[in-house]
Amino acid sequence: RLEVFNKWIRTGNAPVVFWLSGFYFTQSFLTAVSQNFARNYHIAIDLLGFDFDVMKADSESLMEPPSDGAYISGLYLEGCRWSSSDESLEESLPKVLYSLAPIIWIKPTPKSEIREENMYMCPVYKTSA
């Protein structure tokens, strides 16, 4: 965790893909992403939600940050796994409890424009060891 943040401080450049589980207070990061969008597009932050795209690329392939929102990594799936070929959730492999989720593009979007078709409303839990 310290290595990631020290590199960010030394270079002055935010990472292209943010390690979400490395943040102590993830809500502040998500609020900052929303605030940047709200300021850029002159929209009230309370009118925003998040839309998501699961990325096919890995962190080494993504060279530039998205124009809006952020790429995140560090989430895990419990009870299922992501199929890159089908771009959908599948049954977990035998004896595998958790699988690493792919990189996700979180996109601040006006709540009225968030698409709900073909979307699985999945809770995200923050846990600590």
C-alpha cells in the first residue's frame, strides 16, 4: 500500500488504474471521482450515480486514464467468477471461494441516464482482516 502511494507522491501522477482496496476510506475516493465529473459538467453531485463497464484489458494494457471516472482494481467476487470470453458472471471453479474481479471503469453518470438493462445490481462490501 505504501509503495503505491509513495510512487503517486514522487511522480505527481495519479495511477491509471486505482487499487480501490488499498484505500482506507474508499467512500472519499468515490466522492472525489463524482466531484470531478460534477465540476467538469456543471451538474449537481447529488444528481449523479455510477455506471460501470468491466474492462477487457489488464492494468499493463491501459496506458491512459479514462476521460471521465476512474479505472479500479482490487475487488474480489465471492460465489462466482468473471468470464472474459462471455463478458458475464459464471459459476465459481470447484474449491475456489474468491476470484479476482477484472478492472472496472466507474463512470459518474446522471442518475436519469443510468441504464438498467443487462445489469446485475450487486452489493460491494468493505471488509477488514
